[in-house]
Amino acid sequence: MSTQQLDKRWWHNSVVYQIYPRSFNDANGDGIGDIPGIIDKLDYIAELGANVIWLSPVYQSPMDDNGYDISDYQKIAPEFGTMADMDRLIAEADKRGIKIVMDLVVNHTSDEHPWFIESRSSKDSPKRDWYIWKDPKPDGSEPNNWESFFKPKAWTLDENTGQYYLHLFSNKQPDLNWANPEVREAVYDMMHFWLKKGLGGFRMDVINMIGKPSDYPDATIFDQGVAGWEHWSNNLLVHQYLREMHDKVLKHYDVLTVGETPFTTTLDGRYYSHPDRNEISMIFQFEHVSIDREEHNAVKKPFDLVQYKEIMTRWQEDLYQKGWNSLYWSNHDQPRTVSRYGCDSAKYRVVSAKMLGTVLHMMSGTPYIYQGEEIGMTNKHFDSIDEFNDLMAKFHYQKMRDRGVSDADALAFLNDFSRDHARVPVQWNDQLNAGFTSGTPWLPVNDNYPEINAAQAVKDDDSIYHHYRRLIALRQGEQYGDVIVYGEHQLLDPQDSEVYAYIRSHKGKSLLTIANFSGNSVVRSYSGSVKQQVINNYPETVESLTEMALKPYQALVIELE
Ligand code: GLC
Ligand code: CA
């Protein structure tokens, strides 16, 4: 047995709150959330106990993908505010012990970034090689068969120069050529610019896709993800670039870095996050958010708790002392947590949301809370394709229709999985537009805001918000902090398809988490005896682990003797 211990880092017991600025809070009434609106809500986040905010992009952007298409990395989009607002946000957050983590979107820029405008202007442009330009095949078709996440093909022909450029996302998001050292230096300079302002770090957008093999081979695997992924995700190049980024930038600051990395295994997770490899702090893996759908083909699958437990346990165990986990149910690309994994009916919304929070917050890693999750916001119903805003929803709809899927079935899929669910404005109170804006919200609010809103949740000591606050306090507290953050993980009863039970143990302390994922009452027994109950989403105190009657969606944490 290894006696090696991970060095403690400040972000090990941090809790991150993610803000999607467009949908968070609008201070000036133009219907779009903004930085001053975020500043107004810092106390709300501080009282919840989160000590890091991950801010989705606020940079200048034509907003083809709501800011994930950046046209100037060192300017703030006017609809979000000014650089002075951004500096004030960093300072005001700091006063409350909160660090700001910004989104680093450097797999691609906007096609309206001056770098790309220069690059596309001629084959001899000094910036031609900053992006990925290739000649057509002899028949005029694309250089290879790669697909894009947002378009049928990953290549668009530029008539002016007769070459194709690569874009793994929309045609307005051309991929940067990381093989070019000038590109890398430009990115590193930009990172220093932000880090010198006192940022807490970066969330790195699709960072595992930056390494493109120089021979651009055809895809051969068509049944998983976007065609081409086996060539450009998690290859040796990305690790080399990240180590260089660490050496030239990150090692000079004490920051949290989290890579967004679809298609990763736990071995990849160790490569990225093992501290001795000097790459990044942690990654977002995608296995657990892929078990209830086949995203590429837009097909829904039933959520399987046994599979979920297997995935989470594998990540907990494989990275133990060898890397670091991030923990999340949702983000701006995923549907609402309680609607997807719990039950959003009036009867069970509150308990099931608390159950899901409990399961996640008792694991090892850094938890991420997506705005509105802490009050149990639900998916909104969209009646027609025209009501969606997201370019990905429109693309998936068209793909499904082309395959012969009916309008009703395509809408049903989007009503389960569209990214727009996460982007519906935050419900602050029961007033006009849920208190999000005094104007017309850019995306309509959910009708259920009179019941589900932050003002109600803060007032009600029994709310999801206060349950999350207590979970965060446990992680950051003296009594259980180390066992929650650093303890070993042991899954109980892997085949139990209704209840998730696991033990965390560290230096003689053991915590047993028991969560009923079903809407039924079930009876279970566990070995060991109760020292004390730590938290419970039902008002009762459990004293024995024998023949326990678990209520629908009940979740509790017990300190074992
Ligand atoms: C990431 C972002 C997503 C964005 C895409 C392209 O997946 O989370 O919102 O559309 O990258 O930047
Ligand atoms: Ca605004």
C-alpha cells in the first residue's frame, strides 16, 4: 500500500459555482444578464458557501455560440459590461473570499477575430498558418471526413483562396493551429494578462481537442461521438501543449485549472491531473452525462443507476492519490439536474434535488454547482423548434428530421436534453420575469418561477438551497472536511438498482452515504452501527442500519462507529 499523500491544494476543498452570465442576472434591463448583475448577487453565492465562481465567457464575441466564439480575448462584450466592471467583479468577489475562474476558449476563435480575418485574407498571410487550412481533395470535396459538433462537416470552403478551414464546432468557430508556436505564445500572453488581474484560474473549453495530428487522417470510428474524435481527442500532443502551458504560464500562479474533456477514460484523467505531470488540476469527464442518451445520434436511453455507480466509483478509485476529480451533475450544456436524474413533480422535487446534491457532495473531488441547481430549477417545456435558441438544438433537430424522426419525437428529445434548459434565466423571485430583468428576457423564463425561486429558497430553512449550504459547510468544516475531501471510497452493493450507498473513510473516521434514487419506499440493511446522523433530507433521525425503511428519494449520511 502506498503511503504517499497528495500535497494539499487550496482548490481541494473548494466548491465552485458556475455562472452563465447571459442568464444569471440583468442589472440594466436590456434582457441580458451582465457583470454588474453578478456583482449584485455575490452575497447570495457567498452565503451558499461556494468560494470559486466559474464564469462562462464574457469576452467580445459575435455570439454565434453565446460567447464560446471569441473575437477579442482582452475585451469584454458590451452586453456584459466593461473591463472596469470585470475588475470590480474580481475585487468584490475577493472581498468575500471568492475567486473568479474564467473560461479559456482556445481550441478555436470566432471567424470575426482579427487573427482569422488576417489568416483568411490570402494564402501568403503571415497568419495563414495560425488556423488549419487544407486544399480540397482532387474532386473538390473536404480534405477528410471529419464531422463537426454543430454542422454536418468539420470543414468549410473559403471561396476566396480555394482552401478549406477546420472547425470542430460551428463554421464561425475556426480551430486554431496549436502546432504553430506563435499561436501558443499568443495564448500564453493572453493568459498572463488575465492571471495578473488576480484570477483564480481557468476552465479550459474542449482543451483535449487542441492537438491535431499533422497528417489529418480520415475517421474510421463512426459509432461513437463526432467522426474524427479518435484522432484529435486526448492525444500525445495535447499533453505536450499543456505541459508547455504549465511551464510558461500556470506554474507562476497558484490557480485552479479544469479541462473540459469529452471522450476521456480514467487513465486520461490521471494523465491530465496527476500533480507530478504538471498539466492541469482536474478535468470534467463525460461518462456519467452520457449514460442516458446517445448524443451523436440524439437517442434517449434509460438512466441506469448500476451503471452510474460503476462510473463514479471507477473515477473515485482510479484517481485516488493519482489525480483529482471534478464532480458535477450539470452545467450550461446539460439539462436541469432534478428533471434529469431526480423527479421534478411538486411532490418530490425538493427531496430528490437534495438527494442528488447529497450523493455528489459526499464524494472526493471539487464539486461544481450550476446556477439554479441550488434552488432545484427544472427543465422548461418548449412547444416548437422556433422556441429554442441554441444552435446545437437546431442542428440536432435537423439531423433527426433528416433521418425521418417525426417533429414530435425530435421535440421530445430536445425537451429532455437541450442545452437551452440550462440557459433559461435564473429565477430570483416571484415578481415580473422572475426578477431576472425589468426588460424582455432574451430567453423566456420558466412559468414555475412563482413557486421555484431564490427568494423563497433563502427564506425557507428546509429548502434545497439550505441543504446545499449545509453540504458545503460539511466539506469545509473541521469535523468531516478531511474525510469528505481526502477519504477512500468504497461502493456498497454495486448491483442495487435503486439505492446508491458508499463509505468514505479517512484516519479512523467513516461516513456512510445512502441515497434512494427511486420514487418507492425500500428497505435496506447495512453493517456497522450509527455514531451519529450527519445529514438527512427527511425530518427524522436514524439510529440503526438494520431494516431501514428508506422513503422515496431519501438520502442520508451517517457517521459510523
Ligand atoms: C464547450 C462549451 C460549449 C461550447 C463548445 C464550443 O463544449 O461548454 O458550450 O458550445 O465548447 O466552444
Ligand atoms: Ca443587461
